[in-house]
Amino acid sequence: MKVVPVIQLNRKSHRGFRAIILEFSYNEALVGLCKEIGAKWSPSITSWYVPDYATQRQALIEGFKGRAWLRWPSKEPSNREVEQRRQRAGKLLQGEMTESQLTCLKNMERLLSSLGRSANTIDIYMHMCTLMFVYLKKDPAAIDNRDIIRFQSEFLVKEGYAESTQRQFASAVKMLYKAYKQ
């Protein structure tokens, strides 16, 4: 099995413009590919780089296709952003919950436990559904698809939650309504 090299890509300001920095262990084949796509070597950052333009990004993808993995930087929130999000969620969680909402959450917790879900998964699902209940201020029976979409777009997206978290929310809602029907 052929081992494909990995190139870590990072965005950075270089010589007064936005650049994509290509970081990899020295490899003559990759150096040749960098030259082919028009990348330049910078002794000051000891890396190859290209201007951060859409056309150049496409050239990177096409130039390295099948020859190397391009690892784009993940969009991780800063520690400050995470702390601000926690504070806003904490303020929201200070709201009141109805008896039917609490019962629904308890049923979901029992269902998740009986299905063998991890404690972490249960905590996350419970947290997401609690946020939704407090934000919407509605009885579980009265919540419909429009409310769920509204919560997702007005709260999760606006607050900058990652796509993976939003998918977890969708899974949590599915489990919540399985538990609600029981």
C-alpha cells in the first residue's frame, strides 16, 4: 500500500498579503509539485507558500490530487470565544423549565442509558435539549419542526456552534422525541 504524504495548509499574512503556507517534511517530489503549481519558497518562514486566492486554492487541489493529502486548518474557536459561548449558554440555562420538559428529559436520559450510550453523549444530548427547551419556552408537545429550525438558526448558528455540534443537536432531538413518544 502506497503511503501518501500529508501537507498541512495554514493561512497567514506574508509580505503584506494573505498567503497559504504549505508545511511538510522535506520530500523532493513534493518540492517539485510545489514548483509546478507556482508556489514560492520563503526563507523567512522556511516554507512554501501561494497567494490565498480562489484560483490558487483550486490549483493546490488539482496539483496535489492523488499525490498528497492536503490538510486544511480546522475552524477551531478561540478560548475566548468558547468562554463567551459558555457564559451566554449559562445565562440561558438559568431560565425556568416546565414539569413536562423535565419529565421529557428524564425519559430521554433513561432511554439513552438503556441503549448503552456513553455518559458524555448523555450529558451533551441533555445539555442541547435543555438549551432548546429554555430558549423556545414551549411545552414539548407544542414544539414542531419550525421551532427546531428556528432554534438551530437563531441560536446554534448565531452563537457559532460547529457543524458537528449542530449534527449532534439533530441526533439529540431525534432521541428526545423517541423518548417523548414512550
